[in-house]
Amino acid sequence: MAKRSDEKQGEEKHLTSGQRLVVFSIKESKSPGGGLTSVWIRAGSAWVNRDGSINVYLDVLPLDGKLHLRELPDGSSPSLLTSNPKTETDR
């Protein structure tokens, strides 16, 4: 089973079979103020299989070859979750 460590809460979370994940491509650019700005682009969806492997279905291909997977927040609609704005310090 796939698992991840949640450093902020100090607990370990497991991905479960059938769980849906959201796939993002993150484009970083310099902001007018001189800092880094990250734009999160919804790139597709992913599902966890019974054996812990993950199937990823992409709607777009990232130019830099990097993808970011996030758990779908509880109670949110996958069709409404189109972006997740984060700053460089949040990752």
C-alpha cells in the first residue's frame, strides 16, 4: 500500500484503494516584486489500485516533465477543483 509522511502533523497517512488524487503541473515564474510565484494547473486525475500502485490519467502534458499529486480534499467536488494556489514556501 502506498503511504506518505505528513511532516506538518507528524502522522503517517496511507493511500487506500479506490482513493482519487488530483494531478497538477506547477509552473514557477518570477513575480513583479522579485519573488517566485507558482501557478498550479490541473493536469489530470489519478486513482490508487488495490496493490498500492497508482494509475495516472493526464489531460495535459507538462513541459518540464514534473507532476504533483494531491489527495482530493474531503467533501470537495473533483470537477470544481481546478487549481490549488500555493507559494514557494508552502511546498
